[in-house]
Amino acid sequence: MSVVNSVALARVGRGNLCAGCGACAGRFPKMIEMQPAGDGWPRPVAHAPLTAAQDAELSAFCPGLGQSALPSDRPPHPLWGAFQDMRRAWATDADLRHRAASGGALSAVLGHLLTSGRVDAVIQTAAALPPDPAHASRTIVSTSAGDVAAAAGSRYAASSPLTGLADWVADGRRFAFVGKPCDAAALRALALRDHGVARAFPVILSFFCAGVPSRRGNDALVRAMGAEPEQVTAFRYRGHGWPGHAVAQLADGSERALGYHESWGGVLSKHLQHRCKICADGTGTAADLSFGDPWETDAQGYPLFIDAPGQSLVVIRSALGAEILAAAEQAGALESASYDVAGLVMIQPGQRNRRRTLLARLLALRLMARPVPDYRGMTLLAAARQERPTVLLKAFLGMARRAWRDRRSEQTGSKA
Ligand SMILES: Cc1cc2nc3c(=O)[nH]c(=O)nc-3n(C[C@H](O)[C@H](O)[C@H](O)COP(=O)(O)OP(=O)(O)OC[C@H]3O[C@@H](n4cnc5c(N)ncnc54)[C@H](O)[C@@H]3O)c2cc1C
């Protein structure tokens, strides 16, 4: 990363804090561009010096450097942030519901925003096209509910959906944006600072995110399916059932498949970028609506990853979000039912554990003099209080050991 001219980007580089959202390149397109770095994650490369004012602005919106909780009339939940309500929902279009990641409610809302004329287009993420590898993602601008439905599904790979920001702000159209919580946080921070961004993006949607796996993780997944990455012509991570299977289509016309528990839990979740491991916002607190999985549970309350008719969990974060969800339901795009928030802590163990142990891991990084994101109002202490001290100590020691190892290898590398 050529970051010498920017204090903000230098800090991001030193701490390996980049989330890959592309907001810096989208805000300063002539100066910064995103390029794939180690293991395929997109990282900023600065081509021209930023002014002190630009650098300060970058520090204020870069989610790698920090995130502030948005003001809300609701008290923030220690694990899930501030919200008005949570509901289960599913697309009424049976085909969309079947193909989507969960219940297709996110695509149904986006489709409704377009057909009702509330926005002119949607910025979203879809599978890359050849010659890019089949697991890769691309940012697309959808203008019809059909486009949106075609892009339904989760891409467990790097995406930088904000790199086109300057063009979209200049474009004059009103966009709905959907992205990872870090993408949504960057866009919200920009919209709060800049009227032009707020006008161009009246609606921000997000989803629960456990982290972005690397290219190596994706290659390992394909090999776990009994194929080689070069053989794969198309790839989906889940969907076609809830949660469905990861499915690779091969050049010889055959398919390989692996269940969700094996593909995400067994492979991809072991290959996440550093920033995702110290993320305070896995549930899209900056969005108007955020979507996740309201998994069915066993008798002990643990999530069951067995195919069932898809459902999306919808977290209503703002009054606008509540209004949009109600309008989409009234228009017949989706159906919804109540959701008992108390159950979420059991069925989202990854989100729960990351939030509860985050403060301990940030402390370890600080003690090792590693830069960490500046989180404000994100209730990390309240989340840590829910955890057993032995678990916190283990998280602290694990992160300290990793940071120590990283520092040693940096020192060895710089002497070589
Ligand atoms: C990397 C990742 C991690 C996730 N981790 C969790 C988790 O821990 N817990 C949980 O409950 N849910 C998680 N999800 C969300 C879940 O997979 C579903 O996306 C969510 O439940 C919404 O389902 P849906 O059927 O309503 O969405 P759909 O109707 O299928 O729509 C999905 C939308 O997300 C967009 N999208 C897909 N992948 C990306 C991406 N990589 N970057 C930006 N936009 C994208 C698509 O363009 C589409 O508009 C994760 C998703 C991703 C991509």
C-alpha cells in the first residue's frame, strides 16, 4: 500500500485495519484506487498526496479506523445495537425466496423500492463475470426488481461496493445501497457529513456479517469439494434452500456441493481478514434495515442448519426502515411475522462471541502497540460483562500471542 502521504491510510496499513469497502477510493477517485493485495482482499493504493483536510475527512469515514454508534431514541442492546423491532420475513415470490440467501426479504425490499419509485437504482454485489475467478464479486447497479432478484444470495468473498461513489453522487439518481456493515457504516458516515451523498443514498441496507474470507479460503473450499479452483466456472455459497449448499459448477458440466455447516463453519470462517476479527458491528447498526438468519433451533436452542423454507431476520434500525418494511409488506412484496429477540443470542454464536470478547482482543492489540479502530458508543464494555472472565482471558492471550508473532515476523522481514 503506497500510503506515505496519508496519516490515515498509513495507520490503516500499520494496523492491517482495512475492511476493503472502497469508500476512500470512491471519495477520492483520482488519488486512491483499490487493488487486490495479499490473498485477494482489496486494499487502497494512493497515487497522489491527500491534503490535510482530505486526510482528516478520510479518518472520519473510514470504517477501518473507527465507528461511532448513531444517535437513537432506543437504548443500544449490548450485542445488537439500537433497534426498533426485529421481525422474521420472506419474499412472497416463491422462486426468489428459494434462490436467495435466507428468505429473500432483502431482495424483496430492494425490488419494492424500485417498483414503488422510491429510488431509481440499487447498488449491490453480484458474482463476478469471466475472466475473473468464479468466487469473486462485482458491484452492479440494478434498475429493476428482476435485476435485484438475479443478484440475490450471499457472496462470502471480498467486495468493494463503494468505489464508484463519486460517479453515483454526480449521477443525479437516488440509490438504495446494500452492503456489509462496514460498507454501510462508511456510507452513513459520509452521508452525515455531505448533503450530496445523503441525497444520492436515501436508503442504506445491510446484513449480518461474520467476516470476509480470503481467496485462499475460497480455494480451500473448492478443494474441500473435490475440485480445483481453475475448473470452476460458476459458484454460489448458499441459497436454493435455506441455507442450501455451496455449489461449484465445473468446466466439464458437473457440479460439486458442500453443506453450509461444512463450507462456512469448516472452511471459510477460518480464513477471515484481520479487521473482521476485531469488528464491533457485525449486525449492520448504521443501516435503516439489516438482515440475517433467524435459524431454527434444536431443543437446547442451538442453530439447526437444515434446509427449510427460507426466512430472513429483519432488524428495523430507523423510522425510515420501519416505514419501508411496512410499505413493502403492504405492496405484497414480502410477508413478516413477529420475532422473539431473546432467541437471537443462541442462534448467532459467532456474532455473540465476537462482540463479547472484542474488548479483550482490542486491549491485547493496544498493549502490543498495534493500531485498533476507534469505537465510540458501541457498548463493548456491556458486551464484555456478559462473558466469563476465563473466556475473556483466553481471547486476550490469543490475540496478544498473534500480535507478538506478527511483530516478530515484521522485524525479521525488515532485517532480511
Ligand atoms: C460475508 C457475509 C457474512 C455473513 N454473515 C452472517 C452472519 O454471521 N449471520 C447471519 O445471520 N447472516 C450473515 N450473512 C447474511 C446472510 O447470508 C443473508 O445475506 C441475509 O440473511 C439476508 O438474506 P436475504 O435472503 O434476505 O438476502 P438476499 O435476498 O439473498 O439478498 C442478499 C443481498 O446481499 C448482497 N450481497 C451479497 N453478498 C455481498 C457482499 N459480499 N458484499 C456486499 N453485498 C453483498 C446482494 O447483492 C443482495 O442484494 C452474511 C452475508 C455475507 C455476504
